[in-house]
Amino acid sequence: MKRSRIFILLGLTVAAAILVVVLGERPAQRADDAGALLLPALADVVNEVDAIDIVAPGGQVSVSLRRDKQRWRVGQRDGYEADFARVLQFLRDLAEVRMAEPRTANPDWYARIGVADIDADDASGRQINFPEQPTPGDDPSRQTDIDSDIESVIIGQTDPTDSGSYARRVGQSQSWLLERIIEVPVDPVRWLEPGIMDISSADISSVLIRHPDGATVQLRRVGDEEPEFVLLGVPEGRKAGSAWRRTSIANGLRSLNLDDVRRFDEAVLDDAALRVLFVTTDGLNFVAEFFELEGGYWVHFNVSAENPAHEADAGDGDADQREAQAGDAGDSDADAAEREAEDRLASAVAVDARLSPWLYRVPDRRFNDLNKRLEDLLEPVEEEES
């Protein structure tokens, strides 16, 4: 046999031996554990867990999830609401996932599959801890220690075949290939409830845009079925442009998602804010103030049931007419109107309490859709015939 062929065979043998060490050291001795739950203690109490910490490489807690009554919140974003469905699915995946095949138990090889100790220099995995937490409620004597019995686990890389993630329980030498992929984001934003609100143009009656220099753009809805929006203040000799541009503005609150969030601080308020008033068909007023901070656009909301700004300057004659009409209405109509006003106010208070404490970072395109001037919504001046 040629010497070169012998070297090739020897190299393949060595490579195979290394793979055996890294991906499955003495699997026959650990076959009995294959198919067992990764975190058996979690399976029994998955619906009672109220605290999760995700530790990034280096040992720093990057995401702290805490359950407050029926909500999960993200500590690194001032306790903003977490995506409940995501947290729930994450817990279920951890409670149900099983160890499919044993992998290395040699610490020298942990880094190769991402299960090295999280504070090690070569760490690349994510460690999941279940710290002990008081039970939420009014009685401080009620506490739970269910989380303290759940083992911490390091989730490493994904198997090259995408069949599952590598994992190792903290304090144990044996690592495993899991039966599925477990995603563990270390960016707190990935855990936030993304939706801010979803109000389509069909539920908007008017929009008022006010620029920092005082210039305004006003849209008003006409028609109830397949509503269109008319542009107010069109100068003589000009005409409004495409209807879709106006509809795009009226859809400014539709499917509005956040890119980030922080507690609102009045210190960010300044005269450079773009202010947009959306009046809904049921009488709520959403005032959105846009700011440019840290290379992005952030928005703060106030919600009320007061008269819209552009209707507050109605003439005295109109007010007298409305008063006369109100006097002619029956008592039942007056009571119904009062109840409707009370419901509208209660709704405004509830929505404002949810939105106003926060400053939301929104996609640039959403700001650009609303940052329109009158000229942007007009057709070019037609040339006069010579």
C-alpha cells in the first residue's frame, strides 16, 4: 500500500475518533438516559413558574422575565409587557423537550458545541435559570419555592443537521443533543409584546398633522362604507393628489408595532416634535408625538375623550344650535348620550393608562408615512395653455 494512502486512512481514523469524543463519548454507557426529559422538575410546575433569567456569555443576565398576576414582564425594559404567547411556548418547549442522544462529557470539548460554562472565556451558549420568587398576591406570607428545584441548563449550538440543540445541565458533565431546537434570544426586545395598537382607517374620522414650524395638514373622513378622506385647505388652482396617500396617513395606527420601548420621560419633550391627532369614529383622540432619538424615531401617546383640537374653535352659532337640539331631545336620549360619554371617557382613561407611560421606538417608514406636508398631498400645478 502506498505511503500516502496510509496517511490518508490514518487521518480519517483520527478525525473519526475526535468526532466520537465530541459528539458522543461512550454513548453505550449513557443510553439509558436517552429519551428522558431535559428538565423533569419543570414539567410538573410549568404553569406555576413566575421567574426566568437568561444569562448571556460572560455571565451577565440579559433577560429577566417576571410574571405579574397574569402578565409576563421584561425587567430590562422597565417591566414592559412580554409577549405572553412566546414566554408560554418557551416554557412548554423546555418542559417537553427530551434528550435524544448523548454528546461529549469532556469539558475541553464543551465550547465546540456551545455548552461551556457561561462565564468561561470561550462561552457561546445561553444559560437559563429559574430563580426562587415570591408568589404574586396581596399576602406576603405566601411564597413558592417551586422554581428552586428546577435545574439550570445551558443551551448551545444547533446540530448541523438542524435536528435539535445541544444542551448541558449546569453542574453535570454530560452534554446532550435535544430532540428539537430551543431558541433562547438574549436581546430583551425579542421578548417584548410587539403590538402597540391596531386601528385601521375605517375607524378614523379625522387626522390633524402639526409640524414643529406650525404648518398643518388636515384630513376628514367622508362616507361610512368604503370611507374616503378629503384634504382640507387645498389652495386655489390646486387639487388633492392620490387618495392612497391620504389613506396611508389615516392608517397611521394600523398594525403599529414597536422596535423598542422605554419609560416615558418628559425631558424628551421639545418643540421639534411632530404631533399627529387621530380622532376615532367612537370619539377617542390619540395624540402621537414623534421624536428623533439615538438615530431612530420614537413616539409618545396621549389618549383622551375631549373635543378634538380642530373642532374646539367652532362658532357660537353652532354651539347654540347644538344646545337647542339637545334641549329638544327626550330624557331617554339624554341618558343614553350621557352613558355613551361615560363609556367613552372610561375607555380613553384605560387606553391612556396603558400607552402614556411609555415611549415607543417605531419603524422609520411609519414616521415617514406621517411626516407629510400639504404640498406632498397636492397634484402639481397644471400648465396654462398658451
